[in-house]
Amino acid sequence: MLACGGGSDSPTTTTPTALSISGTAATRAALVGGQVEVKCAAGNGSTTTLADGSYTVTLSGASLPCMMRVTTGSAELYSLSEDNGGSVVRANITPFTSLVASQIVGGNLKNVYDAFQPSEQTKITAATVASAITAVTDALKGVVDLSGVNPLTATFVIGDPLDKQLDAFTAALDKAGTTLGEVTDTLAGGGSAATQTLLQPVASTCAGLRSGRYRAINPNETDPQWANHVFQLDAGTLKATFWDGSINTLLDNGGCSFTVDTTQLLVSKSGLTVARDTPTGGQTEATLILPEQTIALSELAGTWNSMGYARDAAGAALHPTAATYTLDAAGKFSNGADCAGLAACTTWSATPGDLKASSNGGFEYTDASGATHRVFAFQTADGLMLVRLRPNQTGFSVATKQVALSLPAVGTVNNVWDFTLNGSGYASALDEMTITVTAVDSATQSYTRQRASNGRIDSFTQNTPRDGLRYRAAGTSPTNSGGTVSFSEIIAMPLPKSVGLTVYTSVAANQNFFGLSIARP
């Protein structure tokens, strides 16, 4: 039998003569007349919440662990209890407890509750409850303070400190333009950093533009203080405050496009932003802007695909690069290989120095020549991306964990901003595209798509040349006007879907570009 705070992960169940479960159900206010349902390892029950949101359910011949659900109107919240060795259990049911429950049992809480199989019951232990509370507390820092509080079992009445924290959390959801469901999914899939980003106040006209610190990375910038800098954004006032004390106000163009002086900002729903700066009479430079997050080095463990645009020496032309490598939880590189086009990858003769946290934000490592590379991570609900800034204006790369791609459904529509960088690092004209998937072939793992603007048709093969990448052969296509249009051979790397970015590079020797497609509303 487990005592509260015990370390065992394999609960036993007891069968008390009667099991009494009580608590308070609330969102911003008490849930009055809510239908409370309880499912245990043995025994079920139900009741209705009172005027103060409190409830009590008494079950005969029941055994822990249990899950609870309250439903009133559109609200559906969950809670749970491990086997505490007794016959009296306290289990509040609030947004906080839903977050804790999701961390423990994972998946869709409704489906887990409806089935409540032994495989789910064994996940509910004193150790997993304590770990989940810690994860939720960390994820909500800066929004609410749950330090030292067990939201499942704390004595909780409307108007007390815990209720005020619940009010603050609900208000934060409103300011962030998000929902408890989105926060639950983000915490489960992306972790603490992604959740904290999601809970920042959002601009009224753009779901991705949030208050907070941002990291701007421009590999073409000659001034090192601006090539990699941090600024603070107030999404309510659209004011950006920079490291030198200067303040700029964003002009809203609609559709998550903004301008500042000669710079256009293209904002994806995740907050990842691409800036295009075109000085009067000058070439357009691109800057990749990421919400600044604190991510543990251990979270980077895994095998990665990388695509980049690099110079062999300062002043030389940029050219596409590709690699695959594995990082362990301590930041050590292994199994690295350079990959050119469709050819077999070439194993690294030596691995770089270990990746480590940088005192200036993000991470860094030192290569064999002694040069330092800066690396920045961005975490969203369904994964991570890395951006590496090579030293001395010698380029950059983008990486994501190597995961096999699934085929899109016929009829899938993607709206993107798209442009390429040339060998000098300058950007082409911006193209706004709407692309529809018109056919899928599971046998060849390929799909066909059509561009709305001119009717151009092209096809991609998934997981070629490696898992997580897709390949398009060069070809021609008829257009809506009766002519034809040519397209280049490319390899593309979609970032996790919620990031809202796909990068791609040329393959043919007579082609040289690096492309970016940013998801637009």
C-alpha cells in the first residue's frame, strides 16, 4: 500500500468498506449543479455539485485509484487520486487538476476516463502525481504560483488563495487567446517552455504575436550585436524594445503581417517570425525570429535532420548543406554524417565539441578549428527545432528531430509565404501561395499538389532521402493561362506542424538557393 509521497510506481488497491471522495469543482467560479462522475479500479458513482462547488461521493466496495469528471454546460474537467491507503479521499476538479491528470495518464482525458483500463490505472501513483504537479507548477510560472500546493487535495473554497490563482489562470487564458485544451495538449506534447510561450498575452489581430522576449538571428548581418540579439515585445501596444534602448512600433498590415520602417514581419501561429528588411535601393535580408525560451539540454537528446546554407570561408558564396546527427542528454554529438542531395551520407571523421548551455542564451559548441557556433531551440506543442548560427558570417542551419512523415489528406490546403535566399544571402521577392493536395499515393509514399495562383502542379515523395524529408524532382507543369512553368529539384524539411515553417534547398549543381515557407493565416 502506498503512503502519500512514496516512491513506488506500482500501486496496490484496497477495498475499504466505503470510499468517500469529496472536493470542490470550479473554473473561474464554482461549478454549481455540475454532474460529477467517478470511476475507480473497482466501483463507480456520481453526484451533483452544490452551490459552493463542493461535492461528496460515497462508494461501497470500491478501490483506488480513481478518476473524476465534472460536466456543466460546455465545461468538462478531470481529476484523479492514487491509492492513499485510506477510505477518505479529497479530489478537487479544476483546470489545474485537468492539467495534472493529463500529465499522468496522457492522451485524450475523455477517452481515458471513459475506458479507464488497468493500463491507465497503474500510471496513477504517488510518484507520478508528485512529478505531474511539479511539471504543471513549472509550466505555469509567471502566470500563477502553485509552489508548495497540491491542487488535487488542497483545501479549496471559493475566495481563498488557491481560488485566486485559478482566477488568474483563467484570466491568462483569455489574454493569451487560448483554451485549457490547447494548454493541456501543449504541456503534454511540448513541455514547460512551449506552455509558457502559449500563455503570453496575444495581439488582438494575430494569434501568433505574443508578448515576451524574442531572439532575432540574421546570418548576413555584419554587426555581431545585431546578427544575434534579443528584444522585448508588448503585443498589446505592438512596441518592440531593443538591447540598445531603442523602441519601435509595429504597423499592423492584417493577416499577421507587420512592418517596422523598411522591415516586414511575417508571423506564424507559433510565434516564429521571419523578418524581411529591404532598405531603400538595397537588397532584402532575412532574419529568423524565435520566442526566447529556456529549454533543458537533456530535451535535445535524439536524432536530428539538419539543412543549412553555409560558406566554406568568409566572403565565399553560400551553398546548401545537409546532415544528420545524434545528441545525447549531456549534449554529446554522435553518429554524425554530411549528406549531399540524394547521395549516401558521409560519416563525420570527427564530432564537434559537446553542446552546452550558453550564458548568453541558448546553447553553443566549439568545432575542430576552435570556432564557436551558437544554437537556439524553439519548442512547440508537437516538437522542437534548432537554429545554428555559424561563426563569422559563414551561414546558418535549421534542424528538427528525425521523425517519419505521414501523407497529407486529399483536399488539405496550405497557405504560405514563400521566398528563397541566393548565394549572397539575399532574399527573392515574397510569394503568397495557396496550395491544395489533389492526390495521394500510399504505395509510392507520394502526393500531388496544385498552386492556386497559376495552377502549377508538382509532386513530392515523403521520407526521401531520409525520414523526415521530402523530395521533388525537377519538372514542368501546365498553367491556368495555357502555358507551362518549370520547377526545380528540391529537398524539403517540414518543421513540426505547430512551428509553421518548412525549409528547402536546391539539389542540382546548376541551382543554388535556400527556401523558406512560413505558414500564414
